[in-house]
Amino acid sequence: MNRLETYFEDVQEGDAAPEWSLAEPLERQHFVRYAGASGDFNPLHYDDGFATRVGFPSVIAQGMFTAGVLSHYVSDWLGLDHVRKYTVQFTSPLFPEKKITFKGTVTRKYKEGDENLVDCDLEVVTNDGETVLKGSCTAALPSRG
């Protein structure tokens, strides 16, 4: 997703953010690269034999990998400097070969002190409709005037 200029006056409760999907399905190499960057070398994320022995059909993405890509979506939509709160809840494992789509919805719009705040629900969904992560955020949006 490209960075948007989102202003307080332009959003209403119930508005959906533009959806953003990764162009290609996830591959094991994404998980391995994230392991190297994060230091999360749990074999569940790169070793199919280990993953199947503990009950999964294959390796799974690190939860924070998914949360990190979602945070990119949020910062492009609302602006990194504007985010005041960001939370996630992992709901299902994310497997290789899945395509994922990021979604956001404004759930509350309000003023607090001198800030123009919006609360938003967030979701990461696979190409087969499974929600793998739910989240929320609060952002202080700039005013047009």
C-alpha cells in the first residue's frame, strides 16, 4: 500500500480503509528471513519435520512477522507519527503459500484534549477467508484546517 494522507475530517465511524494484499503468496523464505532479522529461531518457523511432529501440517509464520506487516499497513493508512496505540491478537496460524489481505475499519471518532482521535479495528485474512490476526489501533489524525 502506498502512504495515504488521512485527515480527521475525511473519516467517519464505519469507514473501511483501502484493503491491501500482498502481491505474492508467502513462502518459507519470508519466515526464515524474519527469523534472521528478529532472532526468533524456533524451528516451528522453518523446519517442516519439527512442525509436523508438534501437530501442524507445515511450518508457520512468526506471529510478530504478521503483526509487523500489519503495522506497515497501519502506518501507510494513518501515518506512523500519528499512531498512539497498536494491539494484536493471533487467531490462527499462518502457513506458507497463503496470500494475505489487510483490512481496517474506523470504529470510533472523537476529540480528546487537542487531539483528533480515531479507534480502528484491524484484520489479516488469508485468501481462503481465514482470519489469522485481529487487532486495533488508535491514531491522532491531523486536521485539514
